[in-house]
Amino acid sequence: MVKKIHHIGVAVKDLDVSIKFFNEIFDLRSSPIIEMKERKTRIAFLDAGRNEIFELIQRETPVREVFLHVCLPVENVEEAISALKMKGVEILGPPRIGAHGVKIVFLDPKTTKGLPIELIEQHG
């Protein structure tokens, strides 16, 4: 079902400062900032090479900087949900369209050994 990691989500206090830090310290380049006004969220993706990506997430409510989730690509989110439910894994709400413009869903950490996991639909 899963063959690689799609991205790792990290909560940040100040997106602009974090982008500058990762660029200057690790030479990671940022995508254009995505403004998700309905969620009061700003997001940027940093390319770490070989299609490995950090997703920096700044919410309107200040947070401490912390690892949020690991995102795993699947061919079909609905099929993955069905297969995982048969194994006792639950989801947090219905699938929705995420920042990449494709279907995502978050798994309930109570059923994934406390690990925050996002699935993203990625064909091919």
C-alpha cells in the first residue's frame, strides 16, 4: 500500500522566519506560500531532494514548533481507508482536499500507536 514518505508536517510559529532559517542553514528552497484563509493557515513546502518534502504550517493561533505528522502516499484514499478499517485503524473525519489540491485523510492516532499519520492520494 505505501512505498515512500510523501512529506513531513511541522508546525511553526512564524512561517517567513522558518523558511529563511531552512534556506540559510540547510539550503532548502521553498514553494510559494499557500494561504488557506478558510483554515486560518499559511503553508510552504521545502524541497529536501529526491522528492522528500517538509511541510511548514503556520496557524493563526500561535503554537510551539513541533513535528505534526508524516504523510504517506496511497493510490486511492477511499480504498486505503477501507483496508485500514479492516485492520482496526480509524480516521479523523472524512477525506478532504488538502494543500496539494488532492484528497487527504488523517488517521486517528489512538489507533496508530500515537503516531500522527496523513494519507494523500497520489497516482502512479
